[in-house]
Amino acid sequence: MIAWLFCCNISLAQNTNEIVVLKIKEAKEMIDAQKFNEGIRLLQEARKADPTNYKILEQMGLAYYLKKDFNNAILVFNQLIKMPNIDSDCYELFGNVLDDNNQTEKALEIYSLGLKKNPQSGSLYYQIGNIYLSKKKYNEAVSAYENGISAEPTFAMNYFRAAKLYCYSNEEVWGMIYGEIFLNLIRNSKHAAEISKLLYDTYQSEIKLTSDSTLTVSFSKERPTPSTPNPYGTSVYEPTLEQALKGTKYIDINSLDKVRTKFLDIYFKNDYDKQYPNVLFEYQLKVKQAGHLEAYNHWLLFKGNETTFAIWQAKNKEKWENFIEWYKNNPIQIDDRNKFVRKKIAK
């Protein structure tokens, strides 16, 4: 008899769980179809059956948020963050609700609370950075994005924001590195096209070739100080780029391919890779050793001048196709051991 009751309890629990899963699935479909009230009703029914499932409240809060019912969304999320073992998405959604409801300081508190419980969340740092960016607090914003890169080095959007901020500053060197890493993480998107053009335009604006064969580069304004006697931008990056530019008469995608190839050779010849390890330059070396650096460089900068790229591509179909095939199977690999963060080498 006891065994029979035990089996019945298991069966009832299984049936309840299946019903809850189905209701959540149906509710998501309703929310996707913008039938928010129907979705919320289904979630309320699911919650009665399983009050411990935080995903139910998360979806309910999302439904109210999409419905622009911020008051009810906030009530739901206040219940949600009291539940155990919730993930970073819950804090991110709650913060977004508060931010959109003009409660930015409270949103920052929620993102920070989420980070205490989920310290490896790049997306929470990204949301913090976005709030500071909207307030034009650029130093705080870039700090948040870089903390996000350090916490979760495969979360691409922190590189995107950091690249843009640095490329529009006096320290473009970091924007060039962050931007190229971003392009290797997110290869085909509107953001990728934007960064491709930004990298090309930054090369164009910060390299000056004059008629008497002299040149200047300006990717950093940092000067030596007692605490930073050899700033990376002016002591390593710019001098290496100047060497690579010797003999260059104009700046376009084709010449930048040659310049970038020389830069890489000089960088490793001078053992800068040992003093300033950088996952991006290590990956470029891998691309070169595989015989695809020319195609890679053209791909990287193609949005800067699509006509020049198209002419090169038409003349180099086999190179291009071989690169694409190789590139699909050999993405950049970034983890906590080899991640690139400015603070690690800005010395």
C-alpha cells in the first residue's frame, strides 16, 4: 500500500511538471505573438502549480515589461529576486525594466546585486556600461565594459562598446585591438560592419603620409610617467606601426594589408609577444602561418572601401574561398588564461 502511494505521488509530480512545462511553452508563444494578457494568465496558472519555478516569474515579468506595464513588472521582479538560485538574466531584465522606467540608479543597484551573485556575467557589466554611456560618463562606461571583458571574455558586446569609445578618444590603440577581437567573435552583423569601417577609418585618420616621404602616427597620447615609464601605445604600438609603414605611399585596404603583415612580423621579432602577450596577435600569427593573412586583412577592413575590396576579391577568388573555409573551422579561442584586457599591458 505504501509503495503504491509512493508511486502515485511520483506520477502526480511528473504530471504536474509536464503541465507546467506546457503552460510555460504556450505562454511564451502568446508573449511572442504580443498576446500578453493570455500569456500572463497561463503563467499565473503555472505558478499555482509550481510556485518554486523562478522561470515562471521571469516570463511573467518579461510579459509585463513588453506590455509597458512597468509597475506590475517591477512587482513581479521584486518577488523574483528573492528566490534562490536565479540566473543573471533575471537581474538583467529587472534592471532593464527600471532603466526604461527612468529609475537608472535603482537599475544600477540591481545590476550590481546580480554581479554579486553572478560575478562572471559579461552582460550585466554591459548593461552598467550602457547606463553610464547614456549619462555621458565615458570613463565609468569604459571601465564597466572592460570589467565585463575580464569577467566573461567571450561576451562580444563589451568589446564593441569599448572599441567605439577608444576609437573616438585619444587612445585609439585600445579601440583597434578591442574592435578586431569583436570582429572575430561576431563576424557577420550590423555591428561587425560598423566596426570594420571604424577600424579602417581610424587607420586613415591617425596615419599621416606627407609628400616628402615622412609619416606620423597618432594612436595614443599617453606619455611616460614614473608609474608608467613605457606606455604601450607610444612605446610599442606606435613605433612598431611606424616601422611597418616605411615605404608606404598611400593608405587603402591593399596597403594596410602589407602594413599589418609587417607590423606582425616586427612585433614577434622584437619579442613583444612575450612582454605584452595578446590573444589577437597570437591569432593573427596563426592566420599567417595557415597562409591566409592577406585575405583575413582584406576581410577585416572591407567595409572601409567595398569597391577596393571587391576588386581584390575578384582577382583572388581562390585565396578568398580557401580563407573562408579555413576561417569557419578555426575561430579565435579566448578564455581566462589568454584574454586581452587593456589593464594587463597598459604599463
